[in-house]
Amino acid sequence: MSHLAPQRPATPAARLHLPVLPLRRRLTLLPRRRRSFRDQELMAISSKVLEPHGGRVGDTAMARKSYALMTQPPASASPSSILGPTEPAECNVFHRSWQHEAQLDPSMGFAVAEIFDVGAHGTGMILFDVRSAPRERLAKADFDYSQELMVRCATFDQTVSGATGPQKMTIQLLPGPDIGEKAYVTKESFGGNATGVGLRVLAGTVSLDMGANTGMAISAEEALNLMSQVAKEFVDEVENSL
């Protein structure tokens, strides 16, 4: 009778013939941190994007200085005290004046520009504002609304000062183009006559505001098409600069 030496039991790896693989470090992709932009940076980006469209960027420092000397409500004033109340009151978030707050708040980057000679007749003009701040602060200041509120404010009125006294303007609110994180369009009318359109876009730490008077000089469709193009190019340029 032969005597066999006892064998050690096979390990699970040996039984399954699993290869021994080196350990690999798990890579974790962190989201890219978005920074806010200063006045000069916003002016430079605005010039690069707008000049091919006939745009001209203003002097932000001069604009801030001139605006601060004007008799205006304090920077903390509510939108309704600057532009007039909205009906319903909750809709004021969709049509407020950014220029006043931005120009008097040096902690928030700001630039202003005008795009000339636009439209089929070459006589239209679009006003352009951009401001920048940390994303949470900017969203709270300029885009603090829910989809439910947007539905409730599909059409609302706002009282504005006119040459003959207070006048009521009707504003129609529409979804904006697929640009940035939030976007909406405003169409304004007096007495049933269309008078202007606007586009506002939130993209990270920048907030865009454009508007144009419509009529013989430029149609609402022409203005909104150009605004959407400018907004997309601006957001793309911001992304490339990060």
C-alpha cells in the first residue's frame, strides 16, 4: 500500500484558475469648478462675441460711475420700486432691471453693449447686458423661479412710467432656447400692439439679458434669432475660457 502525502486544499482562485490582476486606482471625475468673471473679462468676451454682429461694448467703469451719480433708489430696492409693480406681484422676477443693481454692486462683474444696424432694413438695435457672480448667488438674484411660477406668469402686466404718466405694459412669457441652464423669452405690448422682445439666459456664473424694440426697424423673429445666436456664442466662449 502506498502512502500519499496529504495535499493542501486548493484555494478558490486556484480552483477557478483566476488570473492575478494588478490593482488599479479608481479615477474619480470631479465637476469643473466654475468661476465668476470681473468687469474687464466680461468686456473682453463681449467684444469678441459681439463685434462680428456689429456690437460695441461700453466702458463699464464709466457706466458705474455715471449711474452712481444719478438719483435712483438704493441698490437694495425691490424690482417693483424701480420698474413699477407687476400684476400678479409674484411675476416681478421675470422683468426686472438688472443694470441698476449690477452697476452699483462692484462685487458682481458687469458689462453692457449695443448691437447696431440689425434686421432686414439694417436699422434695428439690440441692448445687451451680462453680469457674473457665484452661481448660487446669481441664480437667486436673476432666476429665482419655478416652472409652476412660469406657468402662472404666462401673461402679466407691469406699470411703467411714461411721458403722459403711468402706463400698463402686458408681458407674455415664453420658454427660451436650449442654451445654458435656464432661459426665457419676454414679448411686450402696449394696448395690444407689440413693442419689444427680450431674452434672458443663465449659464453657470454668467447671466445674459438682451432686449430690442420691435416694429419697422426689426421684427420680433429677427431680434430673437440674433439674440439666441449671440447667447449661444457667448456661453460657448465662456466655457472655452474656463
